[in-house]
Amino acid sequence: MQPEFQPLVTAATTLCADLLADRLTAIYLHGSVATGDAVAGISDLDCFLVTRGALTEADTRALAQLEARLLTEYPIASEVHLAAHSTDDLAADSFARFILKYNSTLIFGRDVVRELDRISPTLEPNAATAKGRLSFARHCFSQALDGEQPDCTGPLPSDPYYVSRKFARYFVVIEGAYFLMSQNRFASFAGEDVLSKLADCGFAEELSLARAVLSDAKRAAVEPDDFLRRVRPLVDWMFDETDRA
């Protein structure tokens, strides 16, 4: 996590703990703030709260007020998301547990995912998991190609160059990670780890473009439509290889 986002993360943790008290079991941080890829004023803060029992309507309203307060007091984030889920909900959602286990950081409380693993094992980063979400991934990429907001990205930035950066993260890094799962080569969702492992796939130009956009979207200055067109051969190939795994 970049140091400039730490005050926001600390405030979010403290306020959620004050609001929910002993009903708050854990907070997991995910998204670009967790991975250290966030951009000030562009990236969202994404927190996954685990609670004992379902929240009341009053709790939900209070969390929405906290989101607005944090956004006002810490404008370094473009949006603040405090998504609360009960332990029972998490126990029934194996994919959510998979994301928390492999692509999130525990910042408060107990590691509920590890505890639930003993009762109902979490999905593993393998070909079955990668193929299980493949139709969703293809759908999201088609949405992006058609100029729509993909279901997987959430709201897109107003700056088109940062839209390209978000597409690089989702369609090259994240989909690259799932492709690596299908090949039994996955280690993490970390950007450079994924890109370096994709280097032997024969798409040097596409990977170089993604790396440039992720490193400095403004300097790369690639419009979203152009970015998608240029990385499409790589993305389509990863989808097809995952399907054949």
C-alpha cells in the first residue's frame, strides 16, 4: 500500500470498528489500494467487512454515511466502498472466500477465511476455478469492446487514459492470473509477477503496452478503444487456452 493512502485506510478501519463494535469480525482490503497500484484521486478504496449476523437497515445507512464522510475528508480516493457481509454469507460464497484469500489483505480482526477453510475448503487457484468464471470474463471483455462499462470493473474513471489503465489491470493482469491458474503456474495477482510469467507466451508487444499503461497511464497516452484493440490478441488467446485446459 502506498503511504499516502494509509490515513484513509486507518480512518476507515477505526470508524467501522466504532460503528459495529463487537459485531465486526474482520476487514479485508482489496483492489488497487491493497496491491499498491492505486492512483491518487483516481482509485477507489474497497473494503470487505465481515460481520456476526446480518446488518440492520440502520447499519447499512450508517455505513453509507461513513463512505460519504471518508470521501469528503480523504479525497485521495475517487470512491469509498464499505461492503458488509455476514459470516454465514461468506461461508456460502466460495468464490468470495477465494478472492479474499488470494487477492486481499486482512487489515482488522480475525482471518475468517482461514477459519472457514476448516469447515468448507475455499476454491483453489487451478484450472477448474479459472474455467468456472470464463464465461463471465468473456462477457466483461465483450462489454468493454462494445464501449460499455464492464460488470467486473465498477465505475470507470472520467480520464480516458486511466480507463485504459483499469482495463490493463483487469484484462491483462487479472485475466492473466486466471490463465496462469489454468496452466498451474499461478503464484499471485501481483501485476509484475503476472506480466513476467506471461513473457514466454509470445505477446511481447501487448505485454509491453500493458506494462507502460500500468506504469504511467498519462505518459503512455493510449485511448481505451485503442488499448483494447491492441491487447485483444493476447486476451482472446488467454481465454481460449484457459477453455482448453
